[in-house]
Amino acid sequence: MVDKLKFWLAVALVITGVAGFYILGVQPLVVRVLSVMAGLAAGGAVAWFTEPGQRFAAFVRDTITETKKVVWPTRKETVQMTAIVFAFVVIMAIFLWLTDKSLEYVVYDLILGWKK
């Protein structure tokens, strides 16, 4: 129950920050943006102390750990794979063009007799 109250307080703080952006319409843009940032920071701080907030923080830590385990391709591998993809695209474009022209010939010239 306490977590739900904290969550709704966090939502209210974020909404207040966004509303402050519009309420402070005559103020300089910096003040208006700071209002939104303050609302987001306050809402995030309150949400941090809820049980779902702690689970989310653990999820983010686990995600960062897993990202560090990824073996990223080297520049050479990236260039090679990009070249393969481009070559495949060119081959498919030629294949589809030939298929289109063949069907055009069959339908218009042979079947319908519409010579060009």
C-alpha cells in the first residue's frame, strides 16, 4: 500500500513539473525546462524508494552487466558483413528486375499481343 502511494506521489511530481512548464509560460525557457527536469528528478527520486523502483534498478544493473559480456564485431567484420548485405541487395534487385521484365514480356507480348 505504501509503495502505491509513493508511486502516485512520483506520478504527481512528474505531472507537476510538466504543468510548471506551461504555467511558467512567460518565464525564460531555461526556467521552464528546469521545472520539467525538477519534476522528473523528484518523481524519479520518490519512485526509486518503492519496491518496483528497486526491481527496475536491479534490472538496469543486470542489463549493463549483460551488455558488457557481448562480443562486439571488429571493424573488419562489420565492413565485411555490410558488403555482403549490399551484394545480396544488388543480386535481389537484378533478380526482381529480370522477373518483372520476363512477366511483362509474357503477359503483354505473348498473351495479349501488345507489341511495343
